[in-house]
Amino acid sequence: MHAVLYSLLPACGVAVYFFGPSALSVLLIATLGCLATEAVCQRLMGQPVTLADGSAAITGVLLAFNLPPSSPWWLTLLGAVIAIAIGKQVYGGLGSNPFNPALVARVVLLISFPVQMTTWSAPAPLGSGLDLVTTATPLAEWKNAVMLTGQLPDEMQGSMANYFLGNMPGCLGEVSALALLLGAAYLFYRRVLTWHIPTAFVGTVVLLSGLFWLINPAKYPNPVFHLLTGGLILGAFYMATDMVTTPVSTKGMLLFGIGCGLLTVLIRLFGGYPEGVSFAILLMNAATPLIDRYLRPHTFGVLAGKA
């Protein structure tokens, strides 16, 4: 748990650099809200308070990473309560929740408060003297342009350097692929992560989006755009890899990642929302028990389907 928290520090730093005090406020409120809700729920349920294990803090940071930098305090705090109380503790606490708590909160907030959850701010780096102004995310700009004109905006045909570094509008945890990949590299080094789900997830998105791009490059963005914008990196390395809500077998993890990638591309290209990572992971979380049932390894010498 603590290794995951350490791995998220680069992305936290980038978010605060590009969005200033508002990003720091969202991070603090989400994290402290999750810690407080966890303590209250455990007290009410007669359980020992286990804040030191780091799970509630991780949920808080990941929740903040799934919120716009301009999120009002009450929305952030409500998300923290939903993530812990409804997404985790109602099922029995750590290790019992079938869905990723931070994503449960994100989806509930997105459906309940669509205006606040889709109000994005353009980056205003610390020391630049710029004020945060409302704008659209790259995915939303692409989606809107295709709906209006049937083709990509000209500015999306160029360099992806800003997307890679984090100089773009979006949720706090979506704006820097570089920072997230540095954190993921640390987790691989510590052997906290395995390659199965991230590789299957990202590989499926790249393959399918690349196929559509080859068919019609004037309408569909290239795979690099899908890779660097939105929540793909955050979802593939930090949300879809939650051990509690994902399959236990190697084949199951690969199937889980492929399913997440397939659903993400379908929602992005043909759904009503410009982003599909959250919905894709939650839907595959729901399928995890079936995946484990049919792809679980069998005891040596025992035929499949036999007791």
C-alpha cells in the first residue's frame, strides 16, 4: 500500500504544478475525507480502525485523480464518503469490495453532477501568473468536433508532447502520462505490479484504435492520442490492477485487461461519453467472479469440472 502511495507522488506533483492550489485542495479533501469516513465506518461496525494500512489513503488519492481540478469541496467530500462507505465498507471492508471504490465514486458523481464533473480547467503552471480558465479536454474536443464536422480538429494532428508531459486539461490523474509511467516503473521494480493486466489493457486499446485510425484517419485519432489522453494510463496501471477486484489467474488477468481495452475503445468511439475507462473497469469488475470461475487453475491430477 505504501509503495503505491509513493508511486503516485510524481503525478501529485505534476497536478499541483499545473493546476496550483485547487489541485492541492482536491487532493487533501479527498484523502482526508476517505480517512475520516473509513474511521467512522469501522467504529460503527465494531471493527478495529486500520488507517495505517494505507488503503483508505490510496482510495482518496485515486479519487482525487479522477476529479477535475476545479471540483468544489462538497463534491470532493461527497465522493470520499461514497468511495469508502458505499464502494468499500458496505461489502465488509478491505478485501471484500467487488468494485474499485474510487471508480464507484467517480461514476456516481458523474451521473449525479454532470456539470461539475465535466467542467475542466486549462493548465496554469505555478509562477506563470495565469488564472485557471474553463476549457474542454482533448477527448471532449475530438468527440465534439467529430459530431459537428465529422473529422478531427487540425490541432490534434500535431505533436503529442504536451499530452505526454501533462500540459492539457483533464482530471488530476489524467494529465501526465510521464509521471504516471514513472510511478508504474517503481511499482514494477518493487514487484507490486505484474505485466498482465496493463499490457493487455493498453495493447488492446492501441490495437483497436489503430485499426479504426487506419480505416479513417480523418475521423479517428491515432493510438498515441488514445494512449496519452484521458484516463488510460491511470486506469491500466493503478485502477484495473486492484488485486481485490480483478481475477487471480494469469489467463483471467489477460482476459480482464482485454475486456477493459475493448470496452474503453467502444465507449470512446461510439458511446455518449468521450471517456470510457471508468465504465470499462467497473463492468469488468462485475465480470471478475465469472472469469475466476471458468479460468481458475485446477489441482494437479484433477480433471476440469471434477471434484
